[in-house]
Amino acid sequence: VNSFKALCTALAATVGTGNIVGVATAVKAGGPGALFWMWMAAFFGMATKYAECLLAVKYRTIDADGNISGGPMYYIENGLGKSYKPLAVMFAAFGVLCAYFGIGTFAQVNSIVEITKITAGIPVMYTGIALTVVVAAVTIGGLKSIANVASKIVPAMAVLYFITTVGILVCFADKIPGAIGMVLQDAFTTTAAQGGFLGATVMLAMRSGVARGVFSNESGLGSAPIVAAAAKTKWAAEQGLVSMTGTFIDTIIICSLTGLSL
């Protein structure tokens, strides 16, 4: 796949639940200041995403049939040495568990079935069956099929969400300066309901913001490098630069629009 399709495939796993439900949860738990710490997580996360995707391309393997395999488990073993293979195996095992029970499926599916049930009254079972059929149709074709679908859906989804949130902000343009001021002020003196004193509330905002920021852009979690490794590029740093823009788009732009709209 080309670099753009690799980027869209990575964004397909982050643009959505983390940008909407994740931001709302962070603000609810840590106050408006949590959005500031999401920005901080994204700022440092771009460097992390660059490094992990660069390593994924540098240490990927290509078999006799031209099939490309890569990701953290490969650059742990090929980069650090064969003695670190047990660590690579552990990452692969925990990565599967994380994909099943964490960032990969449960959060997204739960959000979709709950929204369709509340807004349209569609039973959870019917939505689940429909999702299973659609996902199977896309994933059976392998990475190329996933990348082709993602390269068409993700840009349209991001543009539609961008237009919608910008439209909301335009309608309430007079509130934007106050909202930004509240975010910056509450980042260090947040008035979150759970906090009993300054130190606790600041830590709550930091924890909520950083946690949801990482959930949103997945920087450092090792999922994006697996896709980045398949990109058609001879210069590892090039794919690293392309991949790090995903964190900027995902958190700095989309999450900011969501947070300010809230």
C-alpha cells in the first residue's frame, strides 16, 4: 500500500470513538483543562509515532513472495537482537488482547450499538450482526482491502466531521475565546467535581487528558507501525513523517474541535 493508504488505515482506528466519546469522557472526568493535556499528549505523541513507524519500516521483513511484515514485534527482535525475541512474542500476545478488549473493538462497537439503539431504536443484536457482516467483507481481503476502504471512508468522514464542528463553532463564535481561556486556566487550576484540592484536580486533569489523548491517537501503543511497515517507501523517515501527521490530525485538530464544541 502507499503511504497515504497506510496513514488512512491508521487513522481509521483512531478517528471516531476517541475523538468524540474520548474527549467528552476526559472533559467530564477532569474538567476543561483535560483538553490541554490531550494537546500535550499529542505533541509528544507525534515524536513517538515518528519513531515507532520509522523503526517499523527500517526493520520490516519481506518474504520470497513479496509479502511485508513489520511492527514492534519485528523491530524488537531485528533491532535489539534475537535474544529479545521473548519480549517481541510478549508484545504480540498483549497486542492481540489489547486489540480485542481495548482500543481495537469493544469501545467502538459499544459506542455504535448504543448510539443506534438510543437514536433509532435499533436492537443491539441487529446492529451487531450488521457490523460483523460489513467488517468481515472488508477484512477478508487483507491489508490491501482494508487500506482501499479506509482511504475512501476516512477522508470523507474527517471532512464531514470537520465541517459539522466548524459550523457549530461559527454559530457560537463569541464563546470560543472564553472556552480557550477556560481550557488553559483549568489545566492547572481545574474545578473538576472529583477534586478536593488543587494538586488532586490538576493530576486528575492531566491523567484524564493524557489517557484520552493516547486512546485517541494511539501514539506509542504499537498499532500504527504494523500498518506503516506495509507502506511502499524506501526511506523509513518519510513514512515516519507521514505517520506522525496522523496524530496531529487526530488530536490537535479533531479533538480540539470536539472539545471546543462541548
